[in-house]
Amino acid sequence: MKNVVLGISAYYHDSAACLIIDGEIIAAVQQERFTRVKHDAEFPTEAICYVLQEASLQLSDVTCIVFYDKPFLKFERLLETFHVFAPKGMKNFLRSMPVWLKEKLFLRKTIWRALEEINTSDKWSKPPLLFSEHHLSHAASAFYPSPFEDAAILTIDGVGEWATTTISYGKGSKIKNLQELHFPHSLGLLYSAFTYYCGFKVNSGEYKLMGLAPYGFRNTDYLRYKKLILEELVDIRTDGSLLLNLEYFDFLVGERMCKEAKWVSLFGLPRREMDTPLTQPYMDLALAIQDITEEIVLKLAQKAKEVTGSKNLVMAGGVALNCVANGKVERSGLFENVWFQPAAGDAGGAMGAAYAGYHVYLKQPRLLSDHADALQGSYLGPRFYNEDVDRLIRKANAVAEKYNDFKPLAETCAKLLSEGKVIGWHQGRMEWGPRALGNRSILGDARHSEMQKTLNLKIKYREGFRPFAPAVMSEDSNSIFDHEGSSPYMQLVAQLRTERCRPYGEFFKTENLLSRLYFQRSDLPAITHVDYSARLQTVHKETNPRFYELLQEFKKISGVGVLVNTSFNVRGEPIVCTPEDSYRCFMRTEMDYLVIEDYLFAKSRQPALSEKDKNWQSEFSLD
């Protein structure tokens, strides 16, 4: 009899579902991709239905169901926090307690009620419903699918139940928790406080702060900010543990991340309002906290090495999405091998919960994959077929050319890309995690001097300062980037090779953000950040043969097997899932072409948009 484990994350942000059968990942997907609500926290009904459908199973076939954290422990933390700081936080207490007492505290009942609506079997013997600790879910999501027999496991996020950072050791099918840091002392919450203060949204804008940091200067202001952070806000120990000065933070009982008046007094800088112009002080502040974050992560990695003795490291938790820090860990040489869970945030908790159910509860042995890892390139979501595209064409009265062979389609697209065209690329199974990895991507020519500006302001409708990632044929990576090995999940930052870079000169220190942004820093300007770095994706023929072949054809024309690869969505929306999502996004932006499976759509040949659809476009710009 097969062991079928369903993992679920929900009710905070990025709800998701994952299905594992006899230790093999069958499917994993975020709920947002179906509901089109970014970071959707609601119960992942559609995600659960999909993963079961992918396995041709019903809920009655499931051996056990595992939720990704323990609500009673989280409730205990909330009560103790409110008790310690009372009467402060009374407004927040009165607002949150009814929700907990009505819904979250009785989560078992809430989950069963939601599952009953999904169940289609007349006779259903309910399987066990288990609750994994939050950081165990993260640790399991990092270790079990990794290619290592044993590994140090470093989990860093905002907070789970009590833990904010844990160091564990995984060997075989077992995970042992060795050390942990408790709330409210949290690197994730510290970084989120600066995300908030620099004018970005908490729990979704942290990567924007990371992208802003390279615009900062290591000047007098930077040194002052860094000194103030280290002296007033956080006490960092040699092992990477830290203590926050709670006099400056409001997240314990208030409604904001920090006490703004005290931060204004400390830094001499008001909190930036969202979508207002970015000035140099915020860039310098972003650089200061990014550098401090990297120092802390390196100290924690060193401690993980000391207490485990392993030559391998795996990481998860929201902070493990900081690909700049990840790159520093890899280059540090502390470990021979590192592996980062691509869905490192709370969505990945669904996969970790499923793995924990399989190995910890069911006590099943772990079988290492013959491949690099067990994630199958992270292509674990829904896929669609030419028949689905046919239906879309009829429904939208669209015009498309069908190719009976992929090679001429790849040749055509490579030529279009080399001419500066932008292509929406929808192929195969959707990616698991926040990164588009060549199956739900928007592609462009990395050599094109205007490509970054075009993609940011005319297609993605997002902040113009944000960099784009390169997708490169795996065997060509080392000739373009100063990086050995693979990076299939776009989870670390690497530097371009010096011979490809062009020096700024003295003007860099005096020019504004836009001048620095549009300076041609390398022969691949569209993927070169202002510090000559790039968030690297290596593309492998074994896991994504079609994307690999496109890069091959592009290399024949351009001499370089690298393309801009950004997620197929616009600002404020999740990555596209269905052919309808892709066509809608294509038509409402200034993309030139769209490929869905074997069909090529040209924008110039499509029917005109209605006035309602035209008004959808964001008026956001950098100016």
C-alpha cells in the first residue's frame, strides 16, 4: 500500500499544498496561482485539488495530512507577549483575540471543515491530521529533497511559533534540532523593519530592499547608519545570535514594524512613503542593513559548521530568499556543498510538512535521488496542452501559428529575441516557488541596452531600479559569471567576469539613480546590476530541455547562451498559471510575442482590447 502524504500551509501568507507518494514529490503549488491574489493566505482549496488531480487520487486515498505549524504554540507566544507588555498593545489584542478564539485556535476543526468541501468520496475514513512545528517544516523542506546524505540545516525567518532561527542536523531520514533563537529576537523581523522603513511592503518587499542596496555608497552616511544599527538596534554575538533593542520596535504589540519617531530621531531620516522617489539616504540605509544581514548569516553558517561538522549546508526560511547573502555563504568556503530550497518561505512549509509526515510520523526511509536533488527542476505545478491552447484561441478569437516541431519554433523565437523583441514564454509544468525558471517567464535579449528599462516600465509596471536575472546554459555559466557549479533555482547572486564589465569612472559617485541605472555596465547590460552582480539561473538540458534548446538557438545567433528571464506577471499579480492568464497578461502589456506550448502569438495580429482591458494597465512609473 502506498504512503500518500498531503502537506498544507495556510492562514498567514503564501498558502500552498504539496503531495508526496512513497517519498517522491508528485506536485506542489501555491494557492495564489489559482485565485490570482498575490501571497494568498486562505485555505489552499484549489491547490489541494490540483495536487490530488495530478496523482489521480482523492482525499480518501491520503495516508496522512500535515499542517506546517502548531497553532497552540503560536497562540501561547501571542498571549505571553501581550501579557509581558500589557497594557500596551490592548487595541491589537482586542482585535486579534476574537479571530483566534473563533477560528485559529480551533484550526483542526477549521481544516476538517475545508477538507470536507473537497472530499468527493461517500465513505471517507479520515486520515490523521498532524501539525509540524514551523521550523521543522522549513528544515524538512531544505534537507529531505536535497542531494545530501547528511547536512547542516540553517533555518532563518521572521518567526514560527517561538523560533526565529534554528540550526539542525539531518542524516538519513532523521533531523535533530541543535540550537535555536527565540522571538522577538529575529533577523527576519529586523530586515522586515528596514523594508517597512524604506517604503516597501513587509512580507513581499524584502527582495526590493535587497535590490536597492547596491545603489548605496559605503560613505560617511553608510558608516553612520551601520554604526547606529549595531550600537542601538541590534546586539550581534560571535555565533550569529542576536538581541534586538525592543525600545525601537513595535511589532510585538503594535501595528507597525518599528517605532517611527525613535527611528527618525536615530537616523535623522523619515520613513519613506511607498512609491515616492528614492533618494540616496535610503539606498545607503538599505546597503547598511544588507551588509549586516550578510554578516549575521555568515556567522550562523560558521556556527552550523561547528556544531554539525558536516561538509554540506542546506537553508530555508524567508531569509534564505536573500540570494545575495546566499552567494556570500557559498563563496565563503565554509561548506563543500550548499543547497537552497527554492520555495524557502512559508509556501515551502507545505512541502516540509509533507516530508515530515512521511519520514518523522510514518518513519519511512529516505532514498537519495540519482539526480542533483528531488525537486525535478522545481517544475511541480500544473501543465497545459495544445488542446487547452486551442480552446483559448476560440474563446479569445485570438490568432496564433502552430508549430508541429519545436526546433523551428525555437529558431524563430531566438531570432525575434535577437532583434530586441520581448516574448512571454509558457511551457510545461509551472514552477514551484517565487522564481520563474523558464516555464512561466518573460524573456528578452540581455545584450540590449534598453531591455531593462522596457521590461520594468512597459511590461512589468514596476520600480525601474530593480534588476533582472539571467538564464544561462549550464555549461556556459563559468565563462560569463565568476561562479563554479550550478544554480538552477536562481537562489544566489554571482559577479560577472571582470572582462565583461565596464568601469563607471568618477561620475558614479555623483549621478542620480537613473543615471547609474542606465549606464552600460557590461556587454550584458540588461542582467548586470549596478554592482556587476546577477541573480543566476543555470539551465540544464535534463530538467528543462525546451528552454535549454531555446538558449542554444539564441547562442547560434548571438554568440552567448544567456537571456533575461523574469517572472511572467505584472506588478501586484502572481505569476501566470493557465494559458488564459498568460494571454491576458500578454495582451495587457507591451510584450511583442507569446509562446504557449507549440503556439506562437504575435501582438500585431491579435484583436483589439476593449476599453475596460486597456484601463487595466498601471500608471506607475519611475519619474
